[in-house]
Amino acid sequence: MSLRDLLVGSAPTVAPLLLGMRLENRRDGTSIIITEAEAYTEDDPASHSRRGQTARNRSMFGDPGTLYVYRSYGVHWCANVTTGATGVGEAVLVRAGRPERGIEIMEKRRGRTDRLTDGPGKVCAALAITGTDDGSDLVAGPIRLSRALSFSFGATPRIGISAGRDRRWRFVATFDQDSLPSDTDET
DNA sequence: GTCTAGATCGCCT
DNA sequence: GGCGATCTAGACG
């Protein structure tokens, strides 16, 4: 399944799938591994798309895989991955990540060496994502989303119970060993 | 036209 | 835990 196909799904479905993915700025090689994501939909009172399309949230209604960037509190930029079919106002906010590559550059941008990307505004600051990137394509553009950790996951019956085994509510991820970040990447 | 709340962050106490 | 920074869409008059 292509990344684009994956992003056609609804935001609450796509959000957990973004965990473990890489978000990178190909202009300078900085990247993070996404660790927190939040879904926003059209019928969501907290969503910018709740009252239909406007000039600001236009990207949220764009093709799946579009980057939606907005300014928060007039100070910070926040990056979203647009999901759902074109014309549907859904997106997933990249809330936090783990620094992966170009850490020195990100440290310089953030003016510190700890907590580089543990908030949505910080993610954008570290990766130098701004309003000018709004509407760009996350699959082929300068700010790019890609599958970083090679893993598969499945749902199985829960362990150690006799009743309710038909509910396959145990979720397991299996990682490819060499796709895991090394310990030396720790922030 | 004016007011206000907001998907935040860093610094202050 | 509180607060100010600083911008914008939407609500209200």
C-alpha cells in the first residue's frame, strides 16, 4: 500500500499509523520520528475545518498527503498531515517527535539541546516548517513524510483469557531490527 | 469595526 | 502554576 493510499483514510484511522514515521526537511536533512499525533475531523468542535473551508484551512481540504501549516497563538507554526479524500476537511496534527537526523541544526534553531521536538510548535521550529510550506505535498515535496521504522502489526486474541477470545484486541508490532534507531540517537 | 478565544511555548515565581 | 507574546478567523454590533 502506497503512502498516499494510506492517507486517504480518515484522520482518526491514519493518526496512529503516522507514529514511527519520519518527517523530514529535505532542504537541510533534518528529520524526526513522529511519536505523537492528533486527529481532527469536520464534525469536531476543536477542528479548524468545523465551519467549512476558509482561506486559512484550505490545505486541510486538499489532497491526502498535503501539508497544512497554521499559526498558533500568533507565535508558533503547527504542521498537519491532511487525510481523507480531496475536499474532506480532515488532518492529523504532528504533536511531537524524536529528533533523528540533523540534530545539531535543530539544536541551533531551537537554541537548546534538550526537548527539541516535544510539542507541535517545537516540531515546526526544529524542522524550519513555516507558513510558506502550507499546501505543499508531503509525499514528494521539500517537507516529506516517509515510513522510517519498517514494521508490521496485527491484531490477535488477548492472552491468558478464556472468554472473549473472538475479540482480537491485542495489537502487536514487529520491527525489522535494522530499522530501529540506534541508542546513540537518544536526545 | 471591534472583540475574543485559541490544536503554544518559554520564562517567571 | 501563571502569564505575556502576537496573529487570525469568527462572532457580534
